[in-house]
Amino acid sequence: MDEHRPTFRLQALGAAGSSHALRLPGREPFPGVDDHLVQPEVTRDEIIGGHRVVASPAKWPHATQHSRLDYVLEAHVAPGYEAATDLLTRFSGDSDFATDACVSKEGVDPATGERYLEEIAFEVVSKQNEQNVTIKAQRMDQRGVRRIFTIWVKGQRVCEWSPEKQSWRRLEAGAQIEDPCLVRPLSVSALLDAAQADDAVAEALNVKDNRVIRRLKAEGRAEGRAEGRTEGIAESILKILAARGVTVSATERQEVLRCRDLDRLDRWLLRATQASAAAEVIAEP
């Protein structure tokens, strides 16, 4: 989502025009992850550091980048984890917002009786206020999100939040994101380039032993075995003819070697033991 509307400070309920300190409900030290300040799926409002912002629908190329992120991330999620898009989370007393994409453990956290907190989170940044992006990272880090990434549409770069430096660290295009949440390292370049995204997804699905890829691999092996068998029979035909002193022209030789019909090759193999000419071997009614 893009943030187009200027932020404005939340006010406590009270007399019209009054301004009081914001009083927020929730358990200490953190509210529940689904103890929201805004209404999920009803409003586009989010609360970031005590300020309300409107998360507007994205425009190109932000929307395209978001779609690629979802595509690549879903394929890389390890068993026992699940990916989510625009998952609204109460990260602190003064923050209730959604990341563009995230990964968390499946099921219910027995310590809280709620869903698990996000372990890694991604934010696509285009027209968002950079200060808001940093505040989001700080709130997520304080809540316990292990790793936080941003994909900056302008400049085409990927960054990771550094809790120690309280700033963003740019990742090189050739870098890889390794994490227990992922079945294989996620290439940074795959988050930025469509062709590399396809390659990364295919490799991740292969690691997951995807049934379609498994079937295609099995079919490829079967085709390879069949190919090897036809080549072997064709070479045997030519060797038999050579051993018997039967002359084979270049054209006849190529016809034998190009044949991929096992039944036909089997017939030719039998004929090669008796034929006095190569034409008798490859002649078909």
C-alpha cells in the first residue's frame, strides 16, 4: 500500500475540539497481536507510532513489485510456516499496521493463545513517508519480529533493518537471505527481477519436492532412458552390418541413427543378422 494522505495525531474521545493524550487499550508489556486499534477489512486506516495514516491502494510500479514479492516469498516458505499479505498486527500500544508480506509459524502460540507473531516481514516502499517506514521497523523490532526488510521501488534496492544501528542496511544484488523460515536462501535479485523471480520459484519448488516438478523430472528421466535405448539399438544394427561386411551408405546410416521407433529398430536389428544389403534392413512395407 502507498501512504498518500498526511498523518494526523490521534485524539482521545472527548468533547469536540478537545485534545488529550492518547489512551490505548492492551495488555502489558504488549497488546495482543489481534487487539486492534483500527477495524480490519473495514477501514484503510493504520496507526503508526500514535499517528493515523491512510494506506491507499498502490499504483504501478509499487503494485507490480508487491506482486513479485508475494510470488517469490510464498514459494520459499518452509514447512511449518505460512506467508501472509497485508496482515494487520498490533505491534505496540501506539502502533497497529500491516506489513506488505510476512512469514510466521503456523497455528496458535501456546504462550499467548493467539496466532504467532511474524518472524520476518517485508515492506515495499514507494510513496510512503520514510520516517513512517523507520518507525514501523522500530515497533516490529521491539515487539520481536526477527528480521525486517524493505524493497525500495525507486532505486531498486533491498535493505534489512539493523537493530544495533537503528538504520537500514542495503543488501547487494548478489546477496541471499538465509532464514529458518525459508526452504532455501532467497536471492535479493529475485525480488527485483521478474526472470530471476521465476528461476528462484522453480528452484524453491524443486527443494519442496513439488509433485508437478517431480512428475516432470520422472518423465524426463524416462524419456532419457528411452532415448538411450534407441541409440543403443541403432548402433548395434550398424555394428552387425559392419561385422558382416555389408556396405552402409551415409544416408542409410543417418536413417538408422535418427530412428526413435523401438518396434521398428527391433525389426531392423533382426534383419541386420541376415540381410545382404542395408536397404533390405530399413525397407518398410
